[in-house]
Amino acid sequence: MQGLLQFTMDLFEGLGSEFAQPEPPAPRPKKVRKAAPPVVAPLPFSPEPEVQNTGPALPAIPLRDTLTLASFIHPQATRELVLGSARVAYEFKRGKRKTIGFLVGADGLSVRAPRWVALRDVDAAVREKADWILRKLQETQQRHARVEATRIEWKDGAAFPFMGEPVVIRLDPKHGFASIGGTLDEAEVAGGPRTLRLAVAQNAEPSQIRDAAQAWLMRQARKLFIERLDHFAPLLGVRWQKLSLSNAATRWGSASADGSLRLNWRLIHFRLPVIDYVVAHELAHLRVMDHSHRFWETVESVVPDYDVLRQQLKDEAVPRWN
């Protein structure tokens, strides 16, 4: 306000100079004005980047349903349905096939369909198989949880099953071993775990401990598998020619018509009856190469309770080595 008043006075004083020259005003004391606060420039406007659509959008599901439904979501899901009390997002692909196919794996549900089938018919087929799909998804989820629970932390004191019994690792680089790489001691307490002593330094990396344990287990597996093959082969009237150890993720064994067999070394984690079932199963293939009724009769002739052992092989979690 003071500045505006001063400006007005100066303006009139300028006009008055055309008519008269007034006495010069007494000089006013100069006032020290406070420095004005710095002016902060506004931040430049940055529009939000556009979100590009990288694939087909999944159908929307009401929020109230997402809070109560169990979810089974495939990492590459492109379609989604509510089946019973579960939200199922599944991978969908078309291909050269005549029927709609379903596969439930570790990632979830995958659906394959012919190119000419409408999407509404695909969804209808999924709904029709809802009970089977949900049962398999739940079984897979439970199996995955069991496997994760058996993940081994590779260090002194790590534990895992050996032929169905618990074993604890002890790192003992100075111990004089009777066998290569390590030795298995008896349990210190009845019913307690046995001790696997490995010739590995105390400061060894987890990968070194894992590799040493795996090498020891594979030697035990080969020795045991040969013993069981030699036991069952005469009973089945077959001869095997060659044994290879495999590390397959989903197959426990395989057989070729030339007598070559492959057995997964990780079978050594199971009890002997389960191992015997797999050995007899592969030897039976040297007589019957399919899974016909005749094949299962052949297996049953040497392993009468094969169906129970087969289910145990599916249900029991094997330690996760990766």
C-alpha cells in the first residue's frame, strides 16, 4: 500500500510541474525493505505414460468375489473363469488338433483347442471339467507346498531322507573315511537320524556341500539299484543289459527294448518297497512295452501291493535340490 501511495504521489507531482514548481519536499528517511522470499517455480507437468496393451485382457471379476475365492493363476494366463469357489486364470493356445485338451502342471491350467472352436465353447468345456480341474489344481498346489517344505539348506546339519530314514550331514574334512567322499554312521540314539560325514571343509560353499552329498547318494543308488535289478529280473524272466542314472524332473525310470534301463537316482530318498516297485515296473517293460492290463499283471506278479506303492511315489515329497 505504501508503494502504491508513493507511486500516486509521484504521478501527481509530475503533472504539477507543468504549472508551478513547488518547494522541494524534505527528504524522507530511506526504509530498508525486507528481501522477498524466493519465488519457487512450479514443477513442469509430466503426463502419465500411456499403458500399452500387451495382450488380451482378462475378464473382470467383482471385487467381492476376489476377496473370497481361492486363486489358481497361470503365469501366462490369457483367460479367466470362476469355477465353483475358485478363480482360475488359465493359459490358452490354439493349434492343429481335433479336440480341446487340458493339462494341469506346476504353473497351473493350460488349455489347447482347435483353431475353429469358439471361445464360448472353450469356456463351456472348462466349466464342464471344473471338478476334475479343481481337484488337480489343489493336488498340485499341495504337492508344491510339500516340496518347498523339503528344500534343503546346504550346510553342516542339513537333513534329508535316505531310503526313507532321516540323515544329518556333518562336515568332517579330517575324518578317515572307509568309502569315497563320506561315510554313514549309525544313529546315536535309537530311532534318531543317522549321520552322513562328508569330507568337506567347514567353510565350504553350499554348492560344494550339495555336490558332495549328491555324489555320495548317487553311488549308493547305483549299488542298490543293481542289487534290486538282479533280484527281480530272474523272477520276471528278463535280462537287463545296461543301467544309467537319470536326474529327470518328472520321470522315475524308463526302459528300452534292448535291455537298457534308466532309473532316477533320487529314488534313493524313498523306502525300499517304493524303490522295488519302480525297479519291477521298468523290468516288466522288457516283457510288455505298454501299460496294458497284461503289463500291470506282470508287475503284480512280483510286487502284489504295487498300487499302494505307486500312490506313495506320487504323494511323498522328494527333497528339492535346486
